[in-house]
Amino acid sequence: MTRSEIGYAIAAVAANLAGALVVTAGVGWGVKAVDAMLSLAAGFMISVALVDMVPEAIEVGGADAALIVLVGYLLVHLTQHTIARHFHFGEETHEVSEIVSVSALVGLLLHTFVDGVAVATSTRVSPALGVMVFTSVALHKIPEGLAISSLFLAAGASRRRALAAAGALGAATLAGIIVTGYVDGLANYGLALSAGVTLYVGASNLVPEFQSKPGWRNPLFFFAGCAMWALARALVGGH
């Protein structure tokens, strides 16, 4: 692992735990702020996936990379909305069973593992792309930690166990970064797989979270996320 990858991994773990602390410590304003963060993250993630990750993935992996993008998209749908049907990226306020919380965690572990793959493969393409992809990952890490910890609390788990669930998501991201360096297939097609996952999380997970809520605030944050992507891309100087 390079120093930048180590730094990205530590930041990812910290963001997951920060999201969990919002719920376990009862920070009311933090829960409300997550709605805006979800919208911002959605705009940034969709922009990064379509404009940065997919073209680079095809350049690295060839025409087959487009199929891998689709596989990544379908894998997230399978794990988060077919096997773990209850999961969403907001705070869970209804009582749920323990099996629901555990199945949601298992589904999210695949997604967060691929987050690590995304960071590692993009960093290997160029440092600038690595910054863009990591920013995309970091923006949804706090809502992710909040969602899984609140789900565990709703299932009757202790605060410590809810925090541990969020920590496990961060650990899976770290594992994705480490494993990428040892698996040739991930080196060639990891960015394509990550692009499909990123596109799904942004467009199919996060966008519906704010679409159903009234008002202009969340849609404005969505477009702000797209603008933030354009500004970040200009600042890093392309890749």
C-alpha cells in the first residue's frame, strides 16, 4: 500500500465511525445534515462514475470493461435490494429484526470492499483520478455509517455493536485496498467493477432517498454535488 492509500483507508474508517456516532450519540442536527450530504454525494458520485471512471475503465480493460460495469451495478442490486431488501441510506426509525440488520451489513460489506478496490485502482491509474474517486467514496461514508448503525439500534443491538458494524464497513474498504494489489483481475477490471457500484449507489440508492422528500433543498444539493465534481476536476488538473 502507498502512503496515499493508507491515508484514504484511515479516512474511510473514520467517516464510517463518524456517521455511526451521529446516531449512537444522539446528534439531532447531524441526522438532518445527512439528507443534504446524501444529495451532494449523489451528484458527485454519478458525475465521477460516468465521466471519469467508466472511460478510464474501458481504456484500461478494453471493451470487456463495459460488461464488468454492468456486473458491478447488478451485484449491488442483488446484495442490497434483493437479499437485504430493507436497507436504505437514511436513519432507521422502525423496529426491525436482527436478521434484517445482519443481512444489510453483509450486503454493505461487498459494496464497501469495492469502495476500497475503487480507491486502489483509480490511484494506480493516476493520483488525480484517485483523489476524485476517494472524494466520491468519502462523501457517502458518513451516511453509510449512520444507516447501518441506526439499523442495528432498531434491531435492539447495543451502541457498541452498532459502532462495530460501522467499523466493519470501514475495515472492508481497507481490505479492498489491500487485496487489489495482489489480485491481477482486480488490477485490470477493478475500476470497471467499481464504476458500476458507484453508479448504482449514486443513482439507485442515494437519488431515491431525497426524491421522495418535498422542497428544493435536496435537489439543489444534488446539482451542487455535480458542480463540486466539476470544480474538483478542474483543481486536480484532469488525469
